[in-house]
Amino acid sequence: MRIPQFRTTALAIAIALPALGVAGCAANKAKTDTPYIARDVGTLYLTAKKRLDQRRYKEAAVLFDEVERQHPYSVWARRAQLMSAFSYYLNRDYTESIQSSQRFLSVHPGNRDAPYAYYLIALGYYEQVGDVTRDQKITRQALDALGELTRRYPNTRYAADARLKIDLVNDHLAGKEMEIGRFYETRGQWLAATLRFRRVIEQYQQTTHAPEALMRLTETYLALGTPLEAQKSAAVLGANYPGTDWYERAYKLMKDHPAEPLPPVAAGAQVVPPGTPGARPSLPGESGATPKAEAPGTPTPVAPSGGTTGTGTPTTETPTT
């Protein structure tokens, strides 16, 4: 039996319509990242906060963004913008967190929560610091962001944590210089290695890499045929780090390549960059003598102010104008 053409066309349309409906729903679902969107700003904000309490950080961040998008002029929007940056940080979306914090500062530069926005930016860079074998661009960005926080808001608790992190970042940058210097030294490029080790002493002398840098300088100066400069490096090493393996190695090197008798060892003397004309270690009691800095420990991250509890979850307080 032959089916009329118009009936086959109608049948094809009837079959296609449900498929299009399913495809449309799937497309709409794909475009909607938020599990729940409300028109009421209070309900929307509290829903976002609930997701944050449940550690569904990505969903919370998107919902906080919705508060800002749907109600840009409400008092909730300003708080939601900062909470979005915090949620992205917890989700380890550091680039998103930095961008949200920077957007908050561009709109509300004088807000009372501005120090925390600077803190989130610094943390976003700090958490991305890689090992010393990688490029250190992010490390320098972290140092700049931490420094800006301490300069702008030196008396906040965020600045106190930032100062500890600055010590760790400087130690990391010194480690990168040491890695490059050791590479040059193994290849017999003594001058290039010397420049790297000198940079550690001149710019990062309070880091844990200073003793090794002084010993390496002793090696490279001897290789370059300048025993007097090597002696100065060994003397500064002995004055600041007596009893260490690095000084023992430098002392043995200088015994095999004597120039002049080494000065008396005095613990706590100031590090003087080798090669400075007429330089010698400052002995304890002399003007300018500074004790050796201890290596900093790993600080505990500071929770955000006015929006979270001590466990890192947000409080229920209403945003203030």
C-alpha cells in the first residue's frame, strides 16, 4: 500500500520534534552551570553560601557571580563578588580568583574588604609557585603581590602572613639562582657561576642558601685565579656560619690554596658581599653587625575576614553597605 507523500512528511516532523526538544533541553542544561537560580537576591546569596558550606566550591562561585550579574546595584553584590573570588580560590581556580579580586578592587578600591582582596590576589600567585627547575615568573608575581599588600596595609593580619610568605618566596628565588650557578659551575663557566652566587649574597643573604653560595664563591674564585677574593668569601662564611659543613669545605679549599691567614671566626657577624673593597666581617658589638636570620617556617593560611568562620566556611551575616 502506498502512503501519500504528505503523510510521510507529517510523520517525519512528528518524529523530529521530540528529538529537537531533547536536544534543546540538553543545550540549555549545558549552558547553565548553576544548579539553582532565583530572582530573589537574598535566596540566591544564601543558596551560594550553602554550596560553599557543602564544599561545592565551583557551584558556589558561579552562584555568587549570579548575585552580581542579576543584582549589580544591591548591597549583596559587593559581598558576593569577594565571596566568588574566595570560592574560586578554594576550588584551586587561581586565575579566576585573581581576576575576581582585581575586579572587586577596580570597582571598590576603598572598601574595608580591600586588604582581603589584595590578600587573595597574593595567595593566588603564591599557590602557583613551582619548583626551582621551572620558570619563576609566577614566583616574582607572588613577591610583587605580597609586597604590595604589606606596603598598602602593613598593620593588618593579612600583611603579617604576607611577610612570612615573602621570606619563603625569596628563599625560592635564591634556590633558582643557586641551581643556575651550579649548572654553570659543572660546565666550567666560572665567571657566569660567580655572578649567580654573588647575586644570592647581595639580594638573598638572609635565606637558607647563603652558606652554600659563599662556599661556591670560594670555589669559583679559586678557579678564576683570585685567591684573595676566595679568602674573603671563606672568611665571611666562617664569621656567619661557623661549624657548618659549608665552612668546613671552604676551609679545606683555602688550606690547599693559601693566600693570607683567615681572620678569627666570630658567630653573628654581618654578611658582607665578597669583592667589596676593604670589606671584612663586622664582629659582634661593632656598628652594623646583624645576627643571622633563621629560616622561616610554613605559615598557616589566614581565613577571610567578615564572611567566614575559623574553619574557612562563610558566616550568615548580611553584607553591609
